[in-house]
Amino acid sequence: MRWAAFSCLLVPVVLVVYGTSFGGAAVATLGLFVVTAACLVLLRHSERTAARVRAEERLPSAHRRRHSRGGPAGRRGCRTSDSASPHD
């Protein structure tokens, strides 16, 4: 964010040095400031959304807790190495 602030200050100086009017430099600075502020808002929103998603992924959902089946009892109908097959 510091580079964005630096460029918002540097751009009008460079424009005026290279012959652009003060009004043109002011308009360019205003436009750059608006774009920078919009990017900052979108970045913050993205960071909050990502943090919320990560927090939700850490917590097990109620659906998974209620229906989770641990161990071999949860594998109904699944053959294991110690189960006898009808072809033996």
C-alpha cells in the first residue's frame, strides 16, 4: 500500500515536469487515487472472505459430526481381507 501512496504522489510531479498542465496532472492524480482506493477495498474484502472460509473449514460441520462413522463398523458391505468370500 505504501507504493500506491508513493505513486499517487509521484505521478503528478512527473506529469508536470514533462509538460502536462497542473489541471491534467490533478485529474490524473484523482483518477489514480480512485483506482487505488477501489483496489484497497476489494483487497480487504477478499482477505475477509478468505479468512472466513478458512475459519469455516477448521470447524467440523454439524452434518459431518452427526453422520460420521468411525472404524470398521462404518464400512458396511465392504469386504476386508479377513471376511470370508462365498467363492472360497
